[in-house]
Amino acid sequence: MNNKEIKIYRSPLFYVGDKYKLLPKISKYFPDDIERFIEPFTGGGSVFLNIKAEQYLLNDIDQNVVNIHSYLVKQSENPELFLKQVKKVIKKYGLSRSYEEDIVPSELKAQWKKTYYAKFNKEGFNKLKEKYNSTSKKDILELYVLLIYGFNRMLRFNKKGEYNLPVGNVDFNKNVLTSLQEYFSTTNKRDIRLFNLDFTDFLDSIDYQKNDFVYLDPPYLITFSEYNKLWNDENEQKLINFLEKLNEKNIKFAISNVTHYKGKTNKIFLEWSKKYHSYNIKSNYISYHDNTNKVFNEVLVTNFKKNDKSILKEKQGSKLKLLEIQS
């Protein structure tokens, strides 16, 4: 199947650090023909949504992320019923719903011009959060609603397993509705298998075949997000060792990673990547909060090369930029 001309879909999980904005920059290096798309770090799922394949093997170590994907894939069989159920929860807790109607009072908007959604939704959000945390059998629909209205649309839990994010200045808007509709229309047509395993167990469990393609977006060793705190040198080396095995089996892979960040260098990955094809990817979701000299360099590394002249020229430019960073 050809992956060159695809519409970019945004995951309705709105996962922090997902590859939604970078997809046109990385997917052009992917194979044109993929039978099984294999993703050990699926996260929000924006990548698999935009890749054409015969089958999808998707894994994430976060059980809540996998549960939401499993739930939403199931809802693709009857999207209208899902939206009715969502609306019922939203109305029950008095949450804003601009996708359908604007119920936030104008006086509140005038008083809190930049944060009126947070002010309006706080009480209902906290009641929903209390309901979700106090119930032994967790309702995935309620968790998804918490994600949509929660701070930065993240998933975070305390040691007791309780969802513990505050309300965000967000709303169930038309973008959320569109992303859900596109997720449903896309996943309903696909053979998707979901797993909740450590990446090593997941990758070891697969009987690899010709035209398999493995895409990896692991936690970044030298950056500081919550997700990346679970990653260390040992995990990085384990992953690299497994990629070597894939290469020996002639299985195509591509991996996203960061080589330089705030004066740090991922020496393990950088040294290993020299054996393969490395493409500099200009990230557009990184913000800078001060004027200090910080360098962020994200790359995509593959063990195969597409015969595309524009890609080869871009690769030459990436090499020059990487040399400037290292010097």
C-alpha cells in the first residue's frame, strides 16, 4: 500500500509528544508497502492512524492508554451510540460542550478571559473525578471524558491508582469531535491488535514476516517529560540490541529519537545510529522559555533507504547540520 498521499488524522487521545505535527516529515521515509505495521510505543496513536497496512500490532506499557484505544476501537462499530453516551456524561456533570452549543455565561467569559473553561468546568470535573476514583470497576468512558477536560489532556495517576490531574482550560469542542469521527472511520476498517506489555516482551512475541515494518518512538533518554523518566541507559541499550536483531532478520525499522537537548548528548544512540540512515527532523512542538543557548535535535533512523532524490538531498543537509551541532 502507498503511504505517500495520506490525510493527517489527529488522535482523539491528544497524547503529549505525539507525532501528529511531524508525520509528513517522518512518514515519507517509511516503506511504500507495509503488510504489518508494528508499534511497541503506540501512545496516542497518531502514527498508526496515518499509515496504511494490512494489519496493526500496537503496544503500550500504559494500561490506561491501551484500555482507551481498545474502548474507542470497539465504539467505531456504533459511533452515534458512543456520542450519545458521551453527551449524557457531559450533561450530567454540567461540562461545557462547544461542539454542540456554547453554555458558558458571557459574564464568566468577561471576568476570566483566558481561563473561563477551567472556571466553568472545575466543579463538574471534580465531581466526575471523585466518582471515577471511588468506583472499583472503572468506566473507560468516564476516564476518556476526564482526559478531554483534564489539565493538558494528560493521563496521570497517584500511587493508589487514582486519576489526579486538575481541570484544564479545555472543552469538548469541534476538534475533539472531528478527531473522534476520523478515529472511528479509520479504525473500523482495520485489523488492529492491541497489547499491554513491556516493549521487550512485545517485540520478542512477534513472528516476524516479510514486509513487516517496525516504527519506534520510545521515551527520550535525555529529555525531561514525565513519560521519559521511566527510561534509562539500560532500556536504551536493550532497545538498540533488539534493533540489531531486526536488522539481521532483514526487517525494516524506523526509530525517532533525540540526540542533543539542552547541552546533553545521547551518546549511546548517536554512536549506534552511525551504522544506519539518519534524517534530521525539525520539531515544531518544542517551546523555549528563556534565552539560554539550547540545542534540540530530533532524528529518524532507518535500516533501509528509499530511492527518492529529494530525500537523498535532505539527508545530505541533515548530515551537515548534525556536524555543526557536534562541533
